Amino acid sequence: MTRGLNTSTYKSRIGLTTKVSILIAIIISITAWLCFHFYYSSPARVFSRMFNNSLSTAGYSKIITNTQSGQSVKQVLNVQTGAVNRVVESQTISVPGYPEGTVKLLSIGTPTTDYSKYTQINTKAKSKTGQTVNYSSVLGVWGENSPSGTKINGGQLFTQSVLDVVPIANVNPALKKQYLDYLRKYNVYSYSGNVKTQKINGRKVYAYTVSIRLYYLDYYLYQFSRGIGISHDKIQAIDKKPTTNAIKKIQFDIDVASGQLAEIYFTGTKEKYVYSSFGATPQIAIPKKTIPLSTLENNIQNLINK
């Protein structure tokens, strides 16, 4: 009898312990969710995390779309920074009406050199003699633009891709702290009003109306360009009383869970940036056989002038 009672008591204690463990696990889960929901995922924290993440990202993709005067341009950029600094861009230009047409280019940018080739030129425009232009001789030919006299900041594609509204790169911890301190000190980016919650591709994002202090952004980009090695200019002291207090308002959509930029909208225009593939790096080799980019452009013009 005693042995039976001991067994029963032991089983009861096991059952009680199991229930307590489950209860503790539930409490921990609820606490973690509340912590994420009310602290980690607050609009202020997500906004701050985005800038922190932007300085710890070795690669990402950005799609730029814009429409002006009926002409639409779509650029798909894959950016890599760090041990290798490189941008791969696929660009599609579409012109409706007459002469309608589509032009596609593939470009590679480094801090010193730009490479571009036309992969498609499809247009109903005629040559001077009224003939349909055959562009086959210029398709797939790599043009190289390497400015003479300097090896730094010669690659415009890379420079323009990285030194953007929110520069994104993988920088060392010391520079990261320096940049974040600067952004906070001069309040380069700020938001006001209601932060909207919406869904993009099924993911929760916050939509912020952001005010950017352009003078301080320019100085930030100036420092940033030196930090990632695309400028060797001497840094001048910041003007404590800048000649301009210009502010630009832009909409930032930030993914709540990842704290990464999702989209940027430029107020009053049809230009939009869409970000994705954070951490991915482009895999493409620098072309070995090239001609000067100016020669490639002249060859195309000569075909039109025939």
C-alpha cells in the first residue's frame, strides 16, 4: 500500500511540474510577444533600427521606377559593398507612341569604372534614309568608361547607387557609431504626424513621412563616401550655421520585423524605390573585352545616320 501511495504521489508531482512548466512557457511567450509588440516594434524603434541595419548590410537589391513625359524607366540594381565594391544594373527604357520602342542595358559599376552593354534596342524609328535600323552589330558589346586622371570616384554608377537617400553599406563598428551619432546629433532624418501601418507582400510595414535636412545629408554622404573608399577628399569642418535649411519630405516604408527599408516614395513625383534581398551579393565578372563607351555610342549614332 505504501509503495502504491508513493507512486501515485510521484505521478501527481510529475503532472503538476509539467503543468507549471507549460504555464511558465506560456508566460514567457506572452512576455516576449508583448516586449516585441510594444518596445522592439514601436515606430520609433523600427525607424532607428533601419539606420543601424543600413550600416551593416553588405549587399541588397533596389528597383527604381519612374515615369516622365510618357517615358518609363525601370532600373534593377544589385549592390555589393565591403571587400568588393560593385553594382550590377539592368535598365529598361520604354517609350510609348511614335516612335515607340524599348531599350535594355546591362551595366556594371565599380568605384573607378563603368561598363555598359545594350542587350536590346527595339524601336520603330527609321534611319535618315527611311530604313529600319539593324542594331545587331552593337548589341552585346561592352563599353567602358574609365575617366583619365583619377582612379577614385570615376565610377558614376557605383557612386550614385550607394550615395543615395539612405546610404547602405557594411562599415566597420567605429565608423558605424560615428555615422549614427552624427545622424542623431543633427537630426538628419525625422518624422512627424501619424505613422501608418500597412502590408507589402504580406509583411507589416510602417509608413513614415520623413523630413530630411539636405545640408546635413550632403555632409553625411560626404563622410560616408570616404568611409567606404570612394572619395579621398579631405573632410572639411561642418558649418554650424549652414547657408540653407532646405528640407525634403519623402515617404519611407520600413519592414517592422526586419527593420529594413521596404520602399521609398518621392512626394510629388512618380519615382519609387523598392528594396529587397538584403545580404545578397551580385555574381558577375568584370568584362575583359571592351571598347570606349563613347565609341559604342558613336557606333549607334552612325547606324541611325545612315
